[in-house]
Amino acid sequence: MTCLECGVECAEAVQVCARCGAPVAQQWSVPADPAVGKASRGGADQAAPVSTAIATLQTRPGPYVPGPRGAQVPARLRRVGRGYSWMAWGAVLGGWALVAVGGYFQELSSPSDRWYFLAGIAPAVLAVFLFGQHIRWSLFLRRANDASSATVAACHHGGRSVILDAPCDGYPSGLKVRLAWWAEPPMLQPGENVTFCGRRGGAGQVLVSSSAPGGSFVGTGRRQPAPLAGLELPHDASYQPASQRAGRRYRQRGPLVIFGLGLAAAVAATLIGTVPVLTGHLSEGQLRPGDCLTGSNLGLGNGSDWPWATPAPCAGPHLAEVFFSGNAWPRSLAAYPGDKAISDQGWARCLTAFRTYDGIDNSTSAFTIDYIAPYGGDDWSSGDRWLVCMVFMPTSQHPGGAPMDYSVKGSKA
């Protein structure tokens, strides 16, 4: 068997040369027919594989070289930049999920503290770094770089690290290239000739390209230290095969899986924060007359607003009961009437509603009224006109409401 490119004789029947990666063809003999004076038909038929191999060699694409004159970026190289981008979006969605869930639980315990925003700093920094890597590799694969020749010397870590014999003026010949994230390990053989592009000497970003299928990859190059005078640099020429099919599937689908996990977390956190009924909590706008409430952050009687409440059966222990909820002011009233007007009008509306709900005036009742009104210009300008009135029973031991196990409606207490 003879290599069609470098002419090396191969004793075994192989299809690719171990030295240069070119097709290998058998030298078929073409016997002549002395009676006819022309080649026999069998010889012509046996010469067909040679023509096929030559045609394959002629149509085989050359190594990819970045720059305006280079061909389109191969898909296996584009996947590296896209992998960083998908990971960045996954970090953004994961950060949003942390902020949403942290804010939800923080509001349940201490609405004045906003420490949960710190939870989104780390994913935000990670996303900036990953987006930067995406831009960095995308620009590198499209701008012209110095191209040099090298020979594959060794592969380590399942093909994730490749050592090239790349002589260059002022540099030792050993160039170690560590693959970038999500880059597929190359299918290279020791002794194979490749082309590497990057800064002079190969330090930093490097594109190693080969005409063999699956022979192109990007990574970070690092020169081994130069040996001292009179000493030779030890050279490990061991070879380890590249990752198997499962590893390639992981590198192809890994970024999408990370993005999918971030998206799922963001959707779940958004639903928790905006649809509290899914978690057993009710927001201000979901409260209705007859709802009995419990919770550790209701803030009854101290003027603080609580964002969520946990509904409870009125026949069981609870702290408050809603007796009115609805729009107490017309939406046509565009100008905000002021905090005092809102307070006076809301209180009057709650007194009237309590008389109807309990059966007696609040002045003769043992219960205390608390209410939530749309204070502030921002709430009012957004169209909020919602008023919620509730009653609770404060005691010296429980100023925020003593537990009750009955409904106030019609009790006349």
C-alpha cells in the first residue's frame, strides 16, 4: 500500500496514512495481453480504486485558515462560541431565578430588606465573562492570524490537550494546546502535519487545523519552558485517543442543557413570585371577604403592609379575617388625593363594611380594624384603587392579633 501524498509504503491494508492522513491506495498491476496488445479488462477494473482515491484527494478540503480569504467557519468551531453564549444565557436565567425566589421568601419574613439582590451578582459576573469568551472566540475565528506548520507529537487527557512540534525562531519546539470549552477533541494521529494560527509563537488563542475530517480545533497555546544550556527538555510522546461518542454528545448538547436548566429555574421562580396561589399564599389583590389569614409577617396594627398571606380555615387557628376587598375609589379620579384623604376615606369605608359584616358598630366591638389602601403616587398612577379591610383581636400578649378559631361574620362581638 502506498500513500498518495507522501509516498510512504504501508505494509498493512489501511485507508489513511498514519503520517500525513492522506488516502492510501494499493498499486494494482495492469498486465498486458500479448495476443491483443492491450491491457486486459481485469486490470482496468482493478485500477478503478486508484482513480477513486485520487479524485478523493483532489476534492478534499484544505485546512481552515481564518480571515477574509478563508472559507466559512466549520461547524465544529462555531459550536465553541455558541456554547459560551448558551452558557451565558443560562447564567442570566439562573441569576433571575435566584433573585425571584430570594425576593419571594425575603418578603415573607422582612419586606424592608433587599439582600437577596446580592444573590444575582455571581451569575451576572459569570454571564459577562461567558459573553466575553463568546465574542473573543468569534472574532478570533474571523480575523487573519499568522499561520505556521507543525507536527502532532502527543495527545493527553483524552485528546483535550495536544502537544505540537512547532519550531519557531526564539521559541522551543514544544507547543502545548489546551482545548477551549465545548471544543470537540480532534481526531489526530502522532506525526500528522497540521497548521496552527495565532500570535507569533502560538501563545494565547490558537486554531489548529488539519485537512483530515475532525482535525480542526481551537484552544489556548502555551510554550514549554526553554531548556537550560546543555540540557534537553524531556518530551513525552505518549498518545491518548480522543473522547468517545458519549463525550462528543455531551459537548454538543451540554450548553443547551445548561440553558434549559436555567430557563426552567427562571420559569419556576417567576411562577412562584407572580402566582402565589401555587405556593399556598394570597396576594393583596386575591383577598376576598370571608378569607381567614395567618402568617408571621402580617404586620397587623403597626401600619406596615404585607405582600402575601397564608389562607387558613376560619374554624381553625388564624389571626385575621377579611370582611371587605374591592375598588374603593373610581378610576376616573386621576389626581392622587393625598395620604390623609386616602386614610380618612378608607377608614370610613371599612367602618361601614364592618357594620354590615359583623352586625354591630366597630366602636362597640372587641375587634380592631386594619386595612390596606393604595398609598403613594406610584400605586395610584398605576391604576391601583384596591382597598382591603380586615379585623383582628389584639391583646397585651399578642398585639399583632391573638389566634381565633371562629368567623367574625354575624357574630356581633
